[in-house]
Amino acid sequence: MFDHAYGNYMEHAYPADELMPLTCRGRVRGQEPSRGDVDDALGKFSLTLIDSLDTLVVLNKTKEFEDAVRKVLRDVNLDNDVVVSVFETNIRVLGGLLGGHSLAIMLKEKGEYMQWYNDELLQMAKQLGYKLLPAFNTTSGLPYPRINLKFGIRKPEARTGTETDTCTACAGTLILEFAALSRFTGATIFEEYARKALDFLWEKRQRSSNLVGVTINIHTGDWVRKDSGVGAGIDSYYEYLLKAYVLLGDDSFLERFNTHYDAIMRYISQPPLLLDVHIHKPMLNARTWMDALLAFFPGLQVLKGDIRPAIETHEMLYQVIKKHNFLPEAFTTDFRVHWAQHPLRPEFAESTYFLYKATGDPYYLEVGKTLIENLNKYARVPCGFAAMKDVRTGSHEDRMDSFFLAEMFKYLYLLFADKEDIIFDIEDYIFTTEAHLLPLWLSTTNQSISKKNTTSEYTELDDSNFDWTCPNTQILFPNDPLYAQSIREPLKNVVDKSCPRGIIRVREESFRSGAKPPLRARDFMATNPEHLEILKKMGVSLIHLKDGRVQLVQHAIQAASSIDAEDGLRFMQEMIELSSQQQKEQQLPPRAVQIVSHPFFGRVVLTAGPAQFGLDLSKHKETRGFVASSKPYNGCSELTNPEAVMGKIALIQRGQCMFAEKARNIQNAGAIGGIVIDDNEGSSSDTAPLFQMAGDGKDTDDIKIPMLFLFSKEGSIILDAIREYEEVEVLLSDKAKDRDPEMENEEQPSSENDSQSAEQITSSSQEVDLVDQESPEESSLNSQPESLSPADMDNAASVSPSEQISNPMENHETTSLDGECTDLDNQLQEQSETEEDSNPNVSWGKKVQPIDSILADWNEDIEAFEMMEKDEL
């Protein structure tokens, strides 16, 4: 698997930073449409090659490692005029160079390979270290989040240095790489700067809860986002406190970690869940969903020696993976998809490896086997491994991040490797957050940094609660192999069949004692004075805005009691769901176009927009056939090549007439389906909301074939395949189907696969327009009529790109001049499954109706997604 990923990167992408596995080319900063902050990891320095260096050695590919090092020294330039993330550049590039250097000198000492090596990678690392240092030129010592590799900070040509905020992980995930650079080179400045940043974060922690927020002002030290968890924005800060103690032997780091860990287990850990809280009111949950980055935490708990909660959280995550094949970027506390992407993250594999090391339980080998099978089955494409755009439909995204090679294959190989499979002792090294290897002997090298213990200045610690020994990497339960199983067993059905304890508390006792059940959103009437009084009791205000919108705002602190506040929260959740239902019938989920012919064999899945007419793929069997271009290509008149499209799926270009007219023309020519390809060159589902093709205002019952819409980029993949292979067969379906291994072996089209029953996904184009939250207890919901913006040349009813939620009492709909496409706003990110009803008596094992709801659209959540992309993705 590594050879497939690495080989395709070197063949199709190098020296670009990353491989685009669907289009088989390199991703070069500035030459591809911007993905926002995600691109800040790219610096035109052959990122994937540097990130993969020590993976080559772990996988015993020493010759390839030697060749890779020579390529890095010959080709990589660190003096590019490009703005990069300090955090990403540190963990991926600086860490990659140091990890490569660590194993290069190890191989040189063994005497067979790298005999020519003379610390060249270390010199590159030192050069890069000095390029990052200007970022620390702040009063607090916290670094700027970005820096220009050539011009540094603040100069006009640098195009950066005006930022005021950074994430806690961004500022607190430097000590391992910077300290290692200082210990390797003797230049103490790097370790000093990283220590100063950690000292400042420690000083700014919330003293009563001992928690830190997600985002901090680098100049004033004020917390900008005051929610706290162990996922995106904070994760590796905690990791580096413990690992800094392991690598450097400084007790103050262990004291700080133990202090934070005690707070995490007291407030954030709700086994098996890890839920964000407010740092000032840690008993109050800040959100009802979890992000995928917290999957690293069970592995950190193993290093700490706290195995039981590690097993519990890991098992919960595994159950989510078994349900969706991959861990969604975010999922709710009742395990519905919140953000559907999966960029092939390695954190869960990391925790699986550490749990296997700690327990010796072969169960974790089975977990690793599942990960490998899913990667090969759903993510493997001809040119590498493609990230999942939506875990529910199986559609792909044209990206293969460098961390996939740096971490995923390293942890999976080590999980299954016997001792003799590894050419060096892995226990002599510590893993950075990017899984780069730093030797533990650095702790006794160049110790010129003052180790003044500043921890006790801030808090009095009860040392009796802390384990002062090094983390144990040996099997912890040799005499009780069933220990881990006994912990996992109660969680086996937590995702599908049970409501996790502590998530939703129903006042059953109150109902039995005669108390009235709380007001339900479906029963609410704005003209009923009694209902308005109940809202007031629940801390919910009803506001009529000047523009006609109705706004609901909940202030939990104003509720009559904690139970009333909880009822108000549930009422707000139900109102979102109720509002979404108004558009449910008009909205359709995305569809999938899967290339099933040689050499793709179903590996390439393209996200497609549905049509409001023709065969409904969610209710009928998928359509399979070879593709053929129609003539005329726009399909706006009778086809001149009916024999070419007869019995095939016709390709048509968007534009010049209505979609329904195109569908009728290809249907009359004998086509069994149609794919409309966008005429806007360069358009992509990666950067634009999906289209839902509308009818022409007339009766469209005569259209019996399925019609799907592809943006230009996705459509070009099919067109390129036709040019190269002539005959291309595709599958039109509501969800990507499992590939048939026999089809790949025989290199012939197989019979149609029986698929797993697809979960019905309901798209909701909805806007939650929220008031800024002045206090952690405050949440708000705006309910407004659906607003439709003009479409382009094709007749389209186009929903504006902001999420919209229509007032249950109003449903205004406007169609533009041509009325052909409806935007499915940010569909792949926003679609989610939901409950059919929020009635507490509904069985949790019952199939639920999918819809993105339950506070997922709060302003804080939207901000969290933006910050997640900025800080971690």
C-alpha cells in the first residue's frame, strides 16, 4: 500500500508538495484553486517526500531512503516566496528533516548505508529553523500563525504578520522539534523560544478549571475562543507536554501535563465520549459533537498509563468507523455524521498501535485489518489513495495529504511487525505528532537550557495523584488478557442500539409524577400566550426582526431552573429539525458516478448532483452502462448520433437549453441515462456547492431515465478516461457500491454488485443565522424564508451559498429567469443523519431519518469548522 502511494507520488507529482490522486498530477501552490488555510501546509518544498523520509526506514526501505535523501538535498529549496503555516511547517518539514537525520545517522553507524552522509539534513533543518524564528517576534512569545519563507514577517512583501490570533496547538506544538534541533546543533535559541511559548500558555490557563481555550490572542494573551477539548486546536499541546517530559526529562512538563490531564478527566471525559466544555464553566458542554482529531487521545492515555478510558474511547470510535467505513471529520454525540469528509487521517491507527503495545490484545490486530481493508476497498484509486469527500456516499476528493504517508503506514506497519521486521529498536525513539522519530538520547545532549520549575508558581500540586515514572511501553496486563475485552464489551452496540449515558437526560420521573411534559416545537404557536410564557421560563426569547425573520435566542442562565434550561435547549434543537422538514421534499442528496471499467474497477467515485425529474436512484436499482458523447454535445436538439448513445449513458454539456429538454433528447435517442457536464471550465465540487437540476416548469413524468450533474473537473476525469481507454463503463447510483474483487482479477466488467442498503440522506439547504454569543450559555437561531439567487445561463433555482433554514410558517420560493439548477449548499459538509422525532420515547435502535440538525448549525459550530480548517486540517 505504501509503495502504491509513494510510487505514484514520485511518478506523477514529485517535486510538487502533494499528489492529486484522481487527476494523477502534483498539487502546486498557486496553480490549483485555493482551498483556503488548508494550503498553508504547502511551501513548494516537496512536502510529501520530506514527510515520508523516516517512514521509508521503518518499512525497511533503506535504499529508497538513501535515494530520497539525495533528492531532498539536490532539489528542495527552502527559500521560496510563499506564506506557510508555522505549525504545519514545523511538524511536517522540520520534523521530517530531523526524523530523516535521526535515522540517517543510525544507518551510518550500522555501517552499510548512508556512509556518505555528513549531517546535510540537519543543516537544512537548521536553515528552516532560523526561517521560522521571526514568527516568535511577539510580546507574548507566542508565534504568529504564518510566515513567509523568504521575507519573514511584517515586511510588505511578506504578505503576513497582521494576524492577532493563533490556536493553542499551533503555539504549543513546537517543543519536540525545536528542542531536538537545539540538542542536535548546540544552538539553544530554538529550544528557548519553544519553551517560552509553552510557559506563556501555561500561565494563561484558566486557573479554576486548569483548562485552556482553543484560540488565543498572540499579543495580549486573551482567550478568543473559550471552549476546551482534546480535539482540533488543542490536541497536540497536551501531547507535547507529556512527550517533552519523556524526551527532555524536565519534571515541569510532567507536572503541567498531569494538571491538565486531571482537568480533562474531571470535565471533558464522559466515557466513552470526550466533549468540549467552556473553560470558565467546565460543567457546561460547549457542543454536541466531536471531531476526528481527538482519536489520538487514547494513544496519549496509553503513554500516561491510564488504559481503561483509552480502551473505552477507542472502542466507541471503532464502532463509528464500522458504521461509516471511516471516521467522519465530526460526528454527534448520538453518532450521526456532522461533517462527512475524511482526509485519510491516521490518529485512530496511532491509538490502535499504542493500545496493542499496551495490552497485547489481538483484537487490535483485527481493528488494524479493518482499517487496511477499508483503505484498499474505498480509498485506493489507480494513482494512489484519495481522501473521502463524503463517507456516506463514498465519493472521493482529489487529495492525498502528506501525513497519510508519514503516519498511517508507519503505525499500521508497526502494528503488525515482529521485532525482526524492524531494523532498529523503535523503543529508542519518541514519535512526534507527525510520527517523526527523535532519539531519546537527546535528553542528555547539549543540556544548556535552564530547567527552572515555574509550575509551582501557579498552582499547588498533590503529587500523590501523579505517576512520576516514564510512560510504560510494555504489555501492562500480561496475566489478564481479557482485561481489555471486559472494558470493550459494554460498548459493542453503543453506536447502533443504545443511547450513550450522559448524552440526553429525559425527565421520566417527573412525567410519572404528573408534571406536564415540556413544550414541543411541533406544538408551538406564536400567538398562544401560554406558549410564550413557557418559552420565557425556558430562557428562550422570540424576536420579530424588521426584515420579517423570526429569531429565537436562548439564554440558559435566564431559565427558571437547570431542567427548564435543558428543555429550552431541546426545544431549539427540535425547531431546527422542524424548519428543515419544510424543505425536505424539495431537497435531494448527492449522487455518485462510479467508474467500474478497467483499470478503475470502481475505485474512482465522483460526486454528482441529482435531478428533480427522471428515475430516482434512491428508490430504484442503480443504472450501469458505457458512456458516449452526444451530438450535438449540448443535447439541445435531436441527436445526430442516436446509434452511438443507444443503450448507453449519454454525456451532455451544460448550457443553451433546459436540463429537461436535454434529458428528453437523449432518451428519445435510446440512452439509458445522462450525465450533464458543467461548461464552466475548472469548476469543481471541491470549491462549489452541488447543483440540483430542476425541471422546466412543465410535467416531467415522461422522463424515465436517471440524470446526474458533474462539475467540469469531475467530468474531465470521465472524458480523459474515454480518450485513453475508449470504452468507459460507469455506475449511476445514490451511493458508491462495493467493488467486486473478481472483476479486478478478470479485468472484465462484472455483474452488478449487490450493495448494502444505502442510508437515505436528506440534504437540507438551511441557514442558521446566529447572534454573536456574548456568554457561553447563549445560543440563537434565526428562522427565515428561503432565499434564492439568480443562476447562470442554465435555468436554475439557485440557493445562496449560506446555509438557510426556512420559517416553518413561511415558505417563499423564487425561481430565476432560466430556472434549471438548485445549489445544494455545502452539501457534503452539512448533510447528516438525524432523528425522525425528538420524542424521548423513540427507540435509539430504530432507523433514523438523516438531516443535519441538532445545534450543528450554531454559529459557534460554524466558527469551529473554520478554525478547524485553519489550525489543523
